[in-house]
Amino acid sequence: MTENNDLVTSTQEIMKEALHKLGFDDGMYELVKEPLRFLEIRIPVRMDDGTVKTFKGYRAQHNQAVGPTKGGVRFHPDVNVEEVKALSMWMTMKCGITNLPFGGGKGGVICDPREMSNLELERLSRGYVKAISQFVGPASDIPAPDVYTNPQVMSWMMDEYSKINRSNAFAFITGKPLSLGGSQGRNRATALGAVITIEEAAKRRNMSIAGSRVAIQGFGNAGSFIAKILHDKGAKIVAISESRGALYDPNGLDIESLIELKAQHGRVTPLFDEVIPNEKLFEIDCDILIPAALSNQINKENAHLIKANIVAEAANGPTTPEATKILTDRDVLIIPDVLASAGGVTVSYFEWVQNNQGYYWSEEDIIVKLQEKMVEAFNKIYDLAENRKMDMRLAAYVVGLKRTAEATRFRGWA
């Protein structure tokens, strides 16, 4: 049998098994196996040279049974239909795991923001909102930042939606600057949420974060923040990687210096002569491995090489189903992506709540609330996996789908 690397199909297989564990029939699966609504749009943008270029974009709304759909918008040349659908389904799991009143959503535009001016990006951002404005809103579908989008892009989108609706619609979108109703702690929420789950996993394995050897694939926003937080807690970051290679030092890398270099140059690894191939990162002797880059990076070809005791999936879909089985059979504790990376949507929910009530919390309050959500979610999933003898990914899907499936049934949709 060939290895299944298709994100939608592999997600559907786990969803079907999770629903079976919950006692739901195939009718429920048929409803939730794909988004309830999927929009494909075309966005004309006047470029700086006077020409008009048309960009293709998408918005997926997986399930609205428990409340509005919620999910980021990514601007990237590799955005595609299958990816957006799968990401919206994972968002439903993340919201269910952290007990948020949201279903999953996701959006994307096929473009390369690195080759566009600020004015072109603003026109694209506003054009995207114009195209989906009839289907989104604070009570229906709430976007957020994702790959190559940021608080400035969110500001343009919020402003465009506000113009269309003739009101200041701060709750329409999250990930905004603080001056436009953004939340304290949002910029490092995904990383902090991942670290909280790693700490809980370490407790279950009788490990200490201080002194643990950590390898991180990916040194972008999530990876670099995770490295910094773990380093500050006493962990030894022995390896980090970017697209052009990885840095390795068994004695620990100087994370503070690497973060400064990244801020100055945009990339880190090209600045060093001694760089190892990316694939070697999975063979490094470490206690905690954190894939924080692309999907399908851990597969049946390299899973047996991993020496870590804990694998924390800060990226979306980094481990194939076959690799999940190999690692679980070897008693490697996997913190699945829908749990490890749920911190971002959790603090986005906090931002939405603050926007709706007009009262804003301190960063300390945000961190306490995030800690409570992530610890509760981890322990619920870990205990379910232990008690019912299932792997952590399946347990996460069981927890993540339960509320949506129950709400769907009560509403009479399936």
C-alpha cells in the first residue's frame, strides 16, 4: 500500500474513525467530511504599473453548528483547494478541542506577497473582502492572519468590511493591531500554546523542560517564538532549520543571537558555513522534536530514525498516518497539530470576545486564560488516549469533533 500524503483524504479517514468511536453513523460523516460551503473567487487588482492582474482566492466554511466559522487567510503561491479545505477541517478540531463556540474556516489567495508592493497588497486584501463580504461577518465567519498575512493586512480587511457595512466592525476579524481592537499576547499565542502542551507532555513522561534537548524544524514566526520560550525555560535548542538547511550544535545554539540575525537578514542558515541537510534534522539525538514548517515532513521513510521522546506538531499536518503509527508503536508521545497549534485560535477567540464586549484584558490575563484552555485540552486528550488505548491524534479528533457532531445532530442537520 502506498503512503497516503493527501491532506483531505487522510483527515477524512481519521474523522470517520473518530465519529465511529463517538457512536455517530455514516450520515454524520457524510456531512462533516467536507466544508459546508466553499467559495472560489477571482480578484482583479490594479498593479503599480497600471496593468490589472486577476488573483484566484478561496474561503472554506467547514461547519457552523456550534457558532461562526473561524480561520486564517493565507497569501501564498502554493495555496490550493485541497489545502484550504483540510485546514478548515482542522480548525473545527482545534475549536472543539479548546471548547470554543466556533466551527472551522480557512481562506487563501494564490499570490506571492514578497513580489508585491504595499499598495498592491492593500488592493488585494480589500478585493478579497469585497468578494466574500456576503458570506462572512462577526456572527458568521471570522478571518484571521496566516502565512504571509499580518496585522496590517487584517487592518485593511477590517476597514474594507467596515466600509461595506457602514460601521466599525472590529469583531469581523482577529489578529489586528492593538490600536484597532487587537488582543495582548496574540503575536506569540500559537507558540505559547505549543509550549504549554509540551510542558504537560513532559510531565507525563517524567521529563524536565530545563536541560531537555530540542530540535525545531522551521524557524519562522511559530518556530522562532517556540525556540525563545523553551530556551528561556532552560531547554537546550540543539538544532533549528530553514528551507536551505539546518544548524546543529549538540551543546545548544545561541537562540538570542539567531533571532536577532533573522530580524536583520530575514534568514539565518545562509549566514553560516556549517549547515546540515534538512532531512538530517530528524536523525538528531534529542528529547523533543518540533516540526514547525510544512506538511508531510515525517513519513514512513524517516519516522524510524527519530530519537525524540516527544514530537510536538507546531505545523499543520507534518506527520503522515503511517508515520503516526510507527512513532506511536515506538512509544513516542505525539502532540497532534490540532492540539499543539490551537493557541492561536484560542487567543483569537479572546480577541473576538473583547471586541464584542468592548473591554480589554491584560497580557497576564490572556496568558492565564490560555494556560487553562491548553492544559485542560491536553489532559482530556491524553487521558482519553490512555483509557481507550488509541493514539493521541485519534483521541484529539474524538474530542475535537464531539461538540460539532452533537450540535449538528441537535439542530437536525444529520
